[in-house]
Amino acid sequence: MQTNLTWLMDKLRELPGVRHVLLLSTDGLVRSADSTLGRDEADGLAASACGLLATGGQVNAVFGIEDPVRTVAVDLDPHHLLVMGAGSGSALAVLADLSSPSADLGVVATEMGRLVERLPEQLATPSRHVDEAGAP
């Protein structure tokens, strides 16, 4: 799962408490992951993160909110899962263990946001072109 973005995922993983970092397409496919995340775990995390974004989108639809879902957080005491939009068609997911006194969810979220703001084109997922028969 080594890609040219793995080093960015590994850099974010260096934050205290961060266990795993994953870049996914908003349809649930793994784009890149930190170097410690196995393929099966990455696929499962991508599917979960995609589902959370879809749930957030459904809340928007129910209440007529037109703004896109920016961040979804799940408290898994002491772990937290943050999923943040990361460029067109992409999301960034971080699983953090906050049981350590040096771990800070605010710092993790801030650094995720900085990464997304700095590199939106690199994190974006290109559109898939579909032929007339419906095949990619």
C-alpha cells in the first residue's frame, strides 16, 4: 500500500496518540495509509469512514443543510476516530488513542486541517470516467 502520499500519512502518525492515518476516496476506497496499517485494516477503516461521511450527509439532507460535511468524530473511549473531507472526492481518517497525557484531540484535528488546507489537489481523488456501458 506504499504510495507517494504514505510519507504524509506517516508524518501525521507521529503526533502523540495517533495510531493510524488513512486517505480514502469518498466511495470507500483506500488511496494511501500510514506504513503500519495493514491492507485488511485499511479496507475496514475506509469502509467505516465512508459510512460515517454518508451518515453526516444524510443529516444534512434531512435538515436542508447545503454545506458539505467537514468532520465526523466518533468517541470510542479512549480512542477517537476523526474523518475529515480532504479535497475533492477524498477524506482523511485518523484513529487516535487519547489515553496518553501527551495525546490531544485538538492538536490532531488541527494538524489534519492544516494538511487538508495545504495540499487539496494532492489529496483529491480524480473522477472515474465511465463509458456508455457503465464500465470504468
